[in-house]
Amino acid sequence: MGFSFDGVTSKSMGIASRMATENRVPELKNRTISMAGRDGLIDLGASLSERVIEISCFIPPKRTAAELLECKDEIVSWLSPDKGVCALMLDTEPGRVYYARLQEGVTFERVVRLAATFDLAFFCPDPFGYAAEDEVFTITEAGNHTVRRRLGNLYSNPVYRLKGVLASGAGRHISISTNGAELKIANATLSEGETLVIDTAKMTAWVEDAEGNTLRNALPYIGELNFPTLGAGLNTVEVAASNAAFTELEIQAKSRWR
């Protein structure tokens, strides 16, 4: 197998790789409480911890020690944790991307003359794999709509991008209801050419211009801090406008796998 990190493939780095173990379910964070006089624990459920992806690598024999050293230096620079979290894609999981950095240092072991092996442990603070080419849904009319997420096997935290004209004042609002959960934008000012962006994963919102420049914070425009999710498969989306002009709603699914 091969992999790519920060847009650079292991093949282009001249190394071979394999995964001896596959951590399909990350470690769990179990929530429990103990009660006096009762055996065992009371289970309050669990949540996923970080994911660790372990890859074993091999540097084929080089002609000289200088070439081997140069290859090691290039690998160390490529995997530098100074870059922070970068895109990690595995050939065994096409169409998915993890966001990772090295969890620990890298040690090279010589196996034959001018060749080496080393192991990598990639730390993914977000344990989910995301669609490399995300699904995007566009709605241009108010009313009820159905969108189908075909990628992923878990609910996702989408990004909503709303265009329209809305003025501040009583009785003026645009609402987006996803699977019954309402996101209501009121007491807001939105002009033609502006886009209201709501990032449900980061639980924040802002208004940007046509060039993508952030103009102002939009969290005060949201009546309740309710950030609807998209389920895998069919979802219902209802758009309603009151004393406002609705132009377009774009939903970037942020489809993901457990």
C-alpha cells in the first residue's frame, strides 16, 4: 500500500509502506460513575478518542551512504510536525482523508547495507475520515426539499452558505430546518452580493463578500445556537423566508466515516 501526507505521496518519496494493524475503531472514552453500595459502575455511554494510524515503511537500498542520508533528511522534512495537522490519505481507503500529524519521533533501522526501515504513528485529533471530494447541495427555492448524502456512514456537521436580502426588524427572518431542527436567522442585515456562512462543526457564523472576505460576525443573527446536522442517506431541508428575499442555500455536507 501507499499513502500521501500533506499532498506528497510515499511513492514519490521513494519508500514502500504497509499497515500491519488497522485501527478501525479508535480508543473509547468511557463515562461512568460509581455508587456507594452498588457493585460495578453505572454506564453513561462513551465517545471516541483520537485515532492513531500506524504505518511501517522501507527505504530500498541506495548506491551510497550520502544518498541514503539525503533520503532520510527529505523524509524528516516531509513529515515535520511543525506543519501541524495535514491531510493524510491511504491507498487502502480511496476517497477518504484524515487530518493528522506525527505522534512520536521517527527512528531509522538499518536492515541491509544502505537500506532502512522505520515506523510512523500518525495522530488524528479528529478521529473521523472525511470525503476527499465532498458532496455539495444547492437549493434555489423556498419550500421543502430532500437531499441524499451518498458518502459516509455517520451524521455530519455541514457548512451552510445562505444568499439573499434581509433587513433587521421584527417579523423579518429566514429559517432553515434540517430534519426538523430549525436554524433561524433574524435581526440580521444581509445585502445582495453577501453570503452568510454557518459552520456547524465550529459552531460559528460570519458574513463574507463576493471575494470571500469576512465582513462581520453573524452569531448574533442566529436566534438559538442550534446547529443542525446531516444524516447519512436522506435528509429533509425546509427553507422559509418572512419579509425577506431568499436567493440560494448551498450545503457543504462534510461527509465522514466513523
